[in-house]
Amino acid sequence: MAENKKVLVIGGGMSGLTAAVEVAEAGLEAHIVEKNPYLGGRVAQLNKYFWKLCPPNCGLEIQFKRIRNNALVKWYTLAEVQEIKGDEGNFDVTIKIQPRYVNDKCVGCDACAQACPSYRNNDFNFGMNQSKAAYLPHEQAFPFQYVIDATACQKDCQKPCLDACKYSAIDFAMKPETISLNVGAVILAAGWNPYDPAKLDILGSGGFKNVVTNMMLERMASADGPTAGKIIRPSDGKPVKNVAFVQCAGSRDENHLPYCSYICCLASLKHALYIREQYPDAKVTIYYIDIRTPGLYEPRFYWKVKEDPNVAFIKGKVAGVSEEPGGDVVVDVEDIYAGGKVKTKFDMVVLATGMEASSLAQGIGVPYSSDGLVDDTTLRKGFYAVGTMKSPADVARSVQDATAAAIKSIQSVKRR
Amino acid sequence: MAEEKKEAQAVTAEATATPEAAAPPEPFTGVTVTPDLEFVDAIIKSGGESLKRCYQCATCSVVCNLTPSDDPFPRKEMIYAQWGMKDKLFGNPDIWLCHQCSDCTAYCPRGAKPGEVLNAVRKLSIENYSVPRFLGKAVGNPGSLVLLLAIPVVIFLLILAGLGHLNLESIRNAEGKIAYSSLIKSYYIDGVFVPVFFFAVASLAIGVSRYWKDMIRSTGLQPKGGIGSAITATIGEILAHKRFEKCNVTKSRKLSHMLVFFSFIGLAITTAWAVLYLYGYEIMHAMGKTPYSWLRGPSPYPLTDPMKWLANISAVMLLVGILMVMNNRKKNEAKAGKGSYYDWLLIYIIFAVMATGILSELFRLADLALPSYLIYFSHLVVVFFLFAYAPFSKMAHMLYRATAMVFAKATERDVEIT
């Protein structure tokens, strides 16, 4: 059999992009399959990286540039791998692609969105706001191409959109399509989802407006987010002057995620800085079991945040949350060092929810461990899992791991 | 240690309240603990095998509806248990304020089962305060079960042999009926059970008073007068099973415990009633008077007698109650844990008391002499077990827990019970 020089990369987030460009720059063909209408994954939703506090977009831009300059990288958005058959060196892949209803003629002029009469919940911002049914996923979206949410844009909605587009870029006749690929190796980089707060019954089951998740706060703090970068409370838009962070919301808990999610302590430390930057008089309380800051520089970041007298660290896991009529949120905790069970009121509470590995279609044949993660050693030959599919990790470590997976897949393809 | 802890509290309070305070707080110098590993091992062997999984997150203290807010349980008890800090645990009202709702166990992120660990600590606490100590150890040890059962077997066999009543088949009363009072006259039974009763009361009284003193010493709290009112309030609460209502995971326990509890009261009244029937009759007889017609004399009594109604109703309540206890434990096993030998010993003894009691009555009514007398004999054995070993078995919970509740009320460190 001829050498199969193609590598499939499931997931177009930071890990998948990295793995794909590394593979392509070594002369193989990389095919990225991304479920969202844009590439960049979770990193695209971030405001700043800890601990350097630089904007993630610079890292993403570099990867996008490498992709654009390399003809060996192909990518499919709104696409999901349904099935993979075969063996190492000869995998038959079935990919289902959902219609975007916007073709490559789109120039991103925004005319369709302006004309569109219907709205949809903006999942990029975790439903904190709405976008038009014809929308650009986010301001820095790559590809810079609009999408139409057909379930939100039916009948009467369609004509104004069509009429508004001067480039004949809108096509409501698009249908879902299925394509096939033959690849030599597969990189699993489907990434992670924030743990669903609805499963945390003692933390309000996701039912309180002013109890948000860390990723929601990340969107609020982002200039292109639902509040244009202002951290305000969702129920009434009030500036937040007293915010609590609930660490290990679902993590290190055998009833939920049995493992430490690695990033949540650092994310909350970063979020404390966001809040303190916006409101010089605001107070932040971080409730924790242990503050975990893995890495060389990360503990120093913790020490820096700790110097701020308005940021308090209280040892004790929050195990009760309730909402008052005015929208304030009361947390229930044992302050272990002070020795008492206390109820404390806050303007807003942030759940430091952890990372759950994304699930893959059954037909791909990837077993998950009882912890809900992918164990590299249980995968078939020619499959390589990356980053947060295997265990929670920050962006830097995911990128390192993606490079490692790229090398493994190159070896896999080359050695036959 | 207590003082050092208060110092640590003060430091924390200051750090959060006035962060810009000029003088840096005295550094916390720590606490020296010598772990008592044997004690840790004893907890593990008594059903607390999960204790080392605890990582002190305090979820348990927060989800517990029975803990006082001030110095709540069971988080602190978990670390005392991990370090084998026996004195902190035995003289601790909180181990008994805990009713093992198992809300903590259900929500524990590590499967450390605080409910089960505290249950094991309670067992060791009963053992610690038991007089004599060897009985305390024996009741908690499965290896001693046969020996403990052998004691009443031998006692009652000796009595029967002495009376020449080993020919069970042919024992009948004057009317030719099966009568347990003809097998062993009540005086012999009472000759055993009255001393056993006083022994149990005395042993429990010593244990409870030691526990009370230890609580004062270990908590540094003093009862603020009004122990009488604390006792009254505690009794009221126990009768109404108020604390069980605050449990979430094991809500269903309230009814089963109530049934067992009130059937015991019913059976206690039955016993007193029977004593009156027998001894009232005998005393009047001895005084040369004609006993009142309602004083029925020696058993058996007809089923139409109100005393029998109470006895039979209580027996059925106990049967239903104890079966519910068993069923609840099985049902809640996944969330609350499977329970220990010590728990199941009491459950099975109560079940045996009830089963042998009911069967004695049924076989007697069916006029089956041998099974009747054999079952009645086992009934005496298990009743002896229940009462004589009450200060050392889980039965003692009724007094230790009540004492802790009185202490909590008297020292005004209690959860609000509504």
C-alpha cells in the first residue's frame, strides 16, 4: 500500500491547530474537523491568559497565519467525525458537515446581520446575550465568515437576509453533507467543556442569575463579550463590589469530576485581578480547599494576587448557595481557620467549574475511562489523544502535548 | 491546643477584617500532635475504614443540618480521627449530636463517609466509658459473640436444671395448658433480670457521668444552669424525633426509629403491668386478702386482657419498625454506607427479641409444647443480651446521645431545632 500521508485532527482548538500545523510543516497533509463554525476553540473565548495576562488572540493569530500559509492544512467547520474504520495507516473517516447557509463569497460586511429580523442565544457567550440569526461567531472569528442559524431564521426571516447580501453569499438551499477521507493517523483534540453547573445541586443547580461560571466571567471581561468588557451582575447590571469565587465547583469530587481541573485556581486568581482592575474598591473572596498553582511561574502569580488586601482567601469549600430577593447571593461555608459555619452575602458568585473532556461520536471507537477522560494506552494504534482529552491542562501544556502528538502521528505514518 | 487554635482564629479574623493593620500578626507556631495510630486502627476496624480519604474540604460541616454553627462537626472530627486524637473525640458532644443522617456521606467528594467514621468513634466511645471495660470490648467484638450468648444460656439452663424442668414436653400448668410461668416461675426470671437491670443502670450512670465531665473538660464550656429545663427540652425533642426531621438522605429513618422507640415504651409499660398483675396478686394473697379480680396473677393472660392488647400492638409495631430499619439501611447503603457489625448486632438482637416473643405466643396458643419452650428459652437469652449488655452495645446510644443533647442545650451551643 502506498504511504498514506494524511493525518486527521479532530478539534480545531489550540491543540488541534498546533498539531495540524506541526504535521503539515513536516510535509504531511492535515485535515482539521471542527464542530463550531470557527476555529480557535476555548482559547478564542478567553480574555487573557494567566499568568502573563496577555491576550490569547496573539497566539491564535500566529496559528491561523501558519494555517493560511500552508496548503497542506485543510479544515472543515460545522463538521463532526461520525465514524472511523480501518487500521493504523489506513483509516476510513466519515465526516458530517452541517450547512453554514453562507458560502465562500462572504466578505464579512455584516449587512445580513443588520437586516436579519430574528435572534438566537449566543452560545459563544454562554447564552448571556443574543445575536442575530445571521451572525459572525465572534469579532475575531476565523474563518471570517458569517453563519446563519436556520432554526432561528425560518421563512419570513430568510428574505431580508438574502436581499441584504450584495455578494450572493447566502444560500438557504445548502444541505448537510457527508464526506469521506482516508488518513494514516488520527489526532484527538476535541478539547473540553466547562462542567455543567446544573449538576451541582448544592451550588444552586445553575438556577441563580448571579451565580455565574468562570468561563462566563471570562466572556464578561472580554471587550467583545456580552457586556463589552464590563464585569456587572447579570440580574440587574449593577457593578460588582463584592464577589465570591467557589473553587472546586465539581472538581476533586467523586460525585462529579474526581480529578483536579488544573486551571480553576489560576483562573480565579486572574479573575480576581480583572475585578480589582475594574473596581478599585471591590472585594473578592476566594473559597478553596487548597490553592493549586502548578508550574514555575504560577505560584508567584498567586503570591502577587495574595498581596492585594482586598482579595481574601478562605479555606473551606462552599457547599450551599442561595439567592435573596434583591439578587444578592448567600454562600454557606465552614471557615476552617476561624472555626465556624458562616453565611456570607455577595453581589455575585463565580463557580470555578472544572474541565470535562469533550465526548466523541461512538463510531470513532474511543473508550473513555471511568473518570470521563481518554487514556492514551487504551487507544487503537494510530490514534493519539491530546491535552484536555487526557487530563485537564492549561494552554501552554496543551500546545506542548499537541506537538508531541504531531510527532507521534508523523512516526505512525512514516514507519510503514 | 485549644488556646493555640484560638490564637490562629484571631489572626485570621484580623487578617480579613482589617487587612491594612500595621503590626504583623504573631506567626502561628503550629501544634504538636502525637498520632495515636492504634486508635486510628481501632476506628478503621470499627467501620471507619474510609477516614483517611478525607481532605478537609468542610463540605460535610456545611451540608449537616444538625451541627451547631460554632465549631461545627463533622469536619474537625475527621481530622481528629485521622490523627488518632482520642481525647478530642471521646469528650466531644458533637459525636453524639450527630444522628448519622448521612447527608455528609452522600455529599462527601472523597467518599470519606464522615457519618460512618463518627459511628465508629461512637462505638469506641461507648467502649471507653463502659464499666466493666472488658464487657465494652467484648460486645463490639464479633469473636466474643458466642461467649456473650453463652452467659444467659448457662444461667437459664442452671435454673431449669435446678428446678428439674428439663423435660420440656411435659410441662403444663394446673389447667393443663402450656404456661411459661410453669417452666420458670417469674421469681426466678426476675431474680435474674432485676439485678441485670440495676447493673445496667449503674454501669450506664457511671459511663454517662464520666462523659459529662469529659465534655466539660474538653470543650471548656460550662452548663449555664437550668439543666432541668435542658433535660425536659431534650426529652420533648426525642419523643417528637425532631432531629431526624432535619436529615435529608435518610429521611425515612424517622418513622422506623419512632416505631421501634415507642414499641419499646409500650413493652416497658407491658412489663410493669405484668409485674402489677403478678406481684399485686401475690402481695394481696400473702396479706390474707382476696386479690382484686383484675389482678390476674401468674401468666398466661387471655388475649382479651388490655395488657395483652398493648403487648401485641407493641410487638407488631416493633416487628414493622425493625424490618423498616433493616430495609432503610439496605436502601440507603449506596449513599450512607453499609453500617458496622456493632449496628447490625443491635438490629438483629432487637429483631430476635421481637421474633422469639411473637413466636412464643403463637406456639403457646397452638399448644406445641417443645417449640414453645425452646423459643421461650431463646427469648429469655436474647432479652438478657439486650438488657445486660445495653451499656456496651449500640443500645447505649439512647443515654449518651441524650446526654450530649442536654449538654448542648445547657451550654447553649446547639443547632436551632424547630
